[in-house]
Amino acid sequence: MRKYLAEMIGTMVLVLMGCGSAVFAGNAAAEVGAGVGTLGVALAFGLAVVAMAYTIGGVSGCHINPAITLGVWLSGRMTNKDAIMYMIFQIIGAIIGSLILTLLVSTGGHGGPTLSGSNTFDPGETAQAFVAEAVFTFIFVLVVLGTTDEKKGPETWRDLPSVCRWY
């Protein structure tokens, strides 16, 4: 079950960060300032994948996309049950990421864009700021804990002398 939940969270992060940057890079970006543009959206997708690879790669392999799972299954590297469960949990994760984006876009006084990242928020944006802070803090802590775990983290962490580690 742990690997399925990891895939769900990984897919949620990919949708939230990648699609979220695309949502806020669109027409709505003019409301709060310059958007991230095409390069920013590409970087958001890429960095979300890298962060999740380091965070959940040791748990599930970090497919975070049903297309990857399908390819792994077709190549014979995964059982039928695991492939189906991965895809189900990835779809659930994508839906959760989309729902969080919907909450962020549908609340607030700017018709979608959030100002909660600028260390302040307007009186009508309390719910938007709370959702953004809660979700992104969860992701931040998850990535730090997942990438610095001696047993499940990346190989390079286990090879570093203890004085070089952050914990």
C-alpha cells in the first residue's frame, strides 16, 4: 500500500506544480504581475519530477504518470496487480492535485491568481493563503524527509561522511 500512496502523492505534486504553474502563467498572471512563461512551466514540471524521484523513487520507482506505468508493465517489469493499482492511485493523485488547484484559483479577491506568496494576503484571501501554505509546506517537508533518509533516500546521501549531511 505504501508504494501506491507514494505514487498518489507524487502524481498530485506533479499536477499541482506543473499544471499549477501553467494555470498561473496564463491570462490570470496579469492580475498579480508577470507570469513564469513557457520556460517557467517547463522548469516546474521538470523540477517536480526530480523532487519526486528523489523523494519517492526508493519507495515506488516514481512513475507518477499512468503512461510510464503502462510502459513498465508492457516491458514485463511489473505485475498486473501493481500496474492497475499504480494507475488507480495516480489518477486519484491527479484528481487531488486538480482539486487543490481549483481551491487556489476559485478563492481570493483576484479572480484566481494568488498573492499569498508575497508574504501577505488581502482580507478576502484567507482560505486561499491557508490552502497554499498547508499544501506546499506538506510537500516541502515530504521532499526534505524523503531525500535525507539514510535508508530510503538517494544513494549519494549514504556515501557522504556524516559531517557533510544537513541533519
